[in-house]
Amino acid sequence: MSVSIDIAGLRPERVTVVPSPLAELGMALHALAEPGHHPELQGWVTSVTSRLDSHLADRMCEADFLWRTTFSDLFLPFAGLPGRGTLPGATLPGATLADDLDLLDQLTDEQFVDAAMEFTCTLNYDVQAPDLLADADARRRALEIAASRGPQQVRFAQRLLDDPPSVRAWLRRFLEDCDEAFFDEAWSRLRHQLTADARHKTELLRHKGLAEALAAVSPVVTVDESAGRILVDKLVQGRTTTAGGGLLLLPTSFGRPHLTVLHRYGWQPLLQYPVGSPEPASAPSVEQLALRMTALSHPVRMRICRHLARSAHTTSELARIHGMTAPEISRHLGVLKKAGLVITRRRGRYVMHQLDVSVVARLGSDFLEGILR
């Protein structure tokens, strides 16, 4: 599975790497709501929550599904606006949070409601959706799904559909209060790192091309030049296009391990990628993760791994130990090798197999990174 971005005809000058204060605030709110996703931010999360005003903390819970359950595109409003910046056909993020919030105010009520209601998952994300403010059937379905998510969500959804301007004003005030309470301090510390990373990726774009720059963004982002598309390895299926517009790359310090791909219908494609602690040089693909989990789920292969973790063995030795035929053992070894879990070496006339303990040791973190990516 993957998200595909059609880049046919995309000119190099229409790819821009730039940080966004509002996008980073969205990631900061997610880290506060889901600290288990971000163990490296535990100190910062503890510091912020320990001094958070109780009234702001309550408000933070009021619509936390916008940044806990989903990464709402409301934090990326520039992608939904026609070009007003230096990039042809696209709008760039603001230099300050206030600038980004002004861009959020420029979304139509229809765009705002559609993006805010994403947590209901009522429609396919990358196809044109009915207008929830005008389509009675779509509105009813959205409220039914919101109700299944819980009373907090249905109250928010009802209020949003009944009075979008009041929710828009509430959200802006809330984000401004978050900025005053904790984000301004964090942004003043992080924006230099993000700007430096954006400058580095821009240099790669200019001198090495898009494929090199995206490889530096993440090893799970690749360019299929023959098909004219970018592929992002994720546990979701989606597609979008840069036709007539551009591509935005947004660095985030709070975002690891999440790699966000905006592929909403009618919005500019966007990649928000984590910087800071580097990813493993060869992050496993979703397909590789599935192969490894499947390979280790079989009881016979688990017992084989127990022996291969302690010492290298030949196929004949494993067959004797497990009371099986050599062809049966070979089939199990083939599955483990295809999954990248077993190393095979020749020692004289013997072929020795051993478990790659380092790969197995990373499997938990690789799995978590893969499903959260």
C-alpha cells in the first residue's frame, strides 16, 4: 500500500521546502495528546502538562480528535488556498503563527467543515466530497458516525454544522492561547532547526534533484520517474496530483515517527516529514513488515528461530533437531530469508543459517513506526 502523488509536468521551482508554525503546533498538540507515540518528547510533554492552566487543559480535550485521532488538515490551510505566494499556483505557509491563522480564516466554511469533520471518516479522503452544509443526507451520515465516536465528538460535529463561524472563532482563540501558554517558547527554539533543514533540502533539490531530496526526507519516499509519480510507503491507499500547482515539503520537529501526506481532493499535495533523530538507513517497507510478522507467527518457524538465535545451523541439523525433513526445513527457512530475518553464509561445503538478531530486535519499533507513519 502507498500514497501516490502524480508529478507529471511538475517543474523544479514549484517544489518548496518551508516550515509552518501552525502545522508544528498541530504536531505539538498531538504529542501532548498521545505521548506514547513520542517517547523522546516525554520530558517536554511532562514540563508542559505540569504547568498548563486547567481551563486551557479542559479546552484542549474539547476537540482533541482533530489532532489525536487524525492530523486535521485545518493545521495546513495554505494547501487549500489558491496561489498567493511566491510559488506559482500555490500558497505558502506564513512566517508566524498569526500569518498561518490568517490563512486558516481564508478557508471557506465548506472547506473548514469538510476538513474538521475528517475524524468521522465518512467519505474517501481523496475524492470530491458532498457539501456537508448543503447535503442533508451527507450531514445525517456524518452526525451518525460522530455519535458512534462518542458524545464529545457528536456535540462538536453538531455545533460545527449548525454554526461554523463560532467554531472557527473558538479554534483560533484556542490556538492563540496555546501559543501563549507553551508553543511560542518551543517555536522560538525549533524554528532555526527547521529553517536550516528546509535550506538543506532546498540545496539538494537545486543541485541533486527531487529524488535525492525526497530520499533525504525519508527512505520510504521514492520517485518513480518513468511513471511520473512519488510513492510514499504507508498503511493507507491514496492518490493525488500536483497538476497546475506545486508540492510542499514541511519539516517538523514534533512529528516523529509520523510522515504526513496531504492528499485531500482539490488541495495542494504536501509532505510533512520529521527532522532531528535520523531514521534507520533502511526503514522497512509496509510489505516487509507484513512479511516479518507473518514469518514469525508460525510455531515451527518460532522454534527454528530459537535455535538460529543461539548459533548458526545447517538445514540438516535443523531437520534432525525438529524431527522434520530437510525440504520442510528449507521451506520454512525460505520464508524467514524472504522476510530478511535470516542470514545465510557458506562455511566450506556447509551452508549455515543464523537469525539476524539486530533485525528482530528492531521489529517492535519498526512495527510501531510503520503503523504510525
